[in-house]
Amino acid sequence: MVSERALEVLKVIVQDYVDSKEPVASKTIADRHGFGVSAATIRNDMALLEEEELITAPHTSAGRVPTDKGYRVFVDQLAKIKPLSSSQRTGIESFLSESADLDDTLGRTVRLLSQLTNQVAILQYPVVSEATVRHVELLPLGAHKLMTVLITTGGSVDQNIVECPRELDEGVVAELRAHINSKLVGVSLADMPGKLVALADSVSEQR
């Protein structure tokens, strides 16, 4: 078991290595981080860390780099997460509440993460070709207007407003909703264009 100071040495090794991508030497730690001990004492702490397989020497370098085990100890025991302030939480809630749809919410979330962590944030969507239609909802917005909500198995939600030439009552909307779901649920997004054409033709024939 290593000492508290040795764990602090591990912490600065991880931080310095992440920043510089260069092996970290005992003299650098003693000079830069103000432990109040000599470089020789830091070397002793680093030797203990190396025995515990928390750091290692790459090639013949005098410095040390964290091992996978060292990174895990850093994350589990040493990295302190600063809680958000009240004003930050309020700002985040306000920013996200202005989202128009799921894509907008995800985009805003990525920007927030990037700003809060000062790191590059990347959003990866499910592969479109593998996603299928889970459900289509029709929401009347008036006698001649509908909102269509397309939900996929990948979790994406697409909303559109559709103008209808004829008046739509609840019965017509319910019938149309059932017909659309019977034709589209389970269809892959890659096959949607052709299915939509066939669906439009079938609806026209029924009307």
C-alpha cells in the first residue's frame, strides 16, 4: 500500500502526462508542484508506485508514465469532480429547455459538455441503416394540420408539420395512424423512401 503523498505524486504524474504527453521526472514534480521534499524523496515515492504497477518507465526514459491501473486509481480515488454552482445549473436548464427536438437537445448537450470540461465532445448516433421505425404518432393541430412524430429503434425522434387539404376528424386521424403504423413499423430507415411512396399511393386509393 502506498502513502498519501505517493498517491498525490501519482495524481500529478497523470495530470502532467495528459497535458504534455511526455514522461514525468521526479525533478519536474519537485520543482513544479511544491511537495516540500527533495527530488530524491519523490523518486522513492515513484519507486513505490512502480512496485504497485501504477506507473512505468517507457524505454530508457528517466520519467514515468501512468499504467492502465494507475489511471483507474486516479479516476476512482483521486479525481475530484467539482459540483456545478446554482447559476450554472440554472443556465444549463434554461439552455436545454429551448431545444426544439431530440437532435437539438443532443447538439446543445455536446456543446455544454465541451464548455464544462474544456475537452472536445463527440456525439455518435446509431448507424442509420440499422435503425427501424418503432412508432408513428399523428397529433391533430387543427382541422387541416397534423404533427407527425416518427420514433425509431435507435431512439431518434423526427417531428414534422403536415398541411392537409381535407378536414380531419378524430376518426379519420385514428384510421390513418393505424394504417401508417401497419405499413411502416419495423421498416428500416434506409428503405423508408420507397415505403413512403407506396404508402402515399395506398392512402390515395383508400380516399
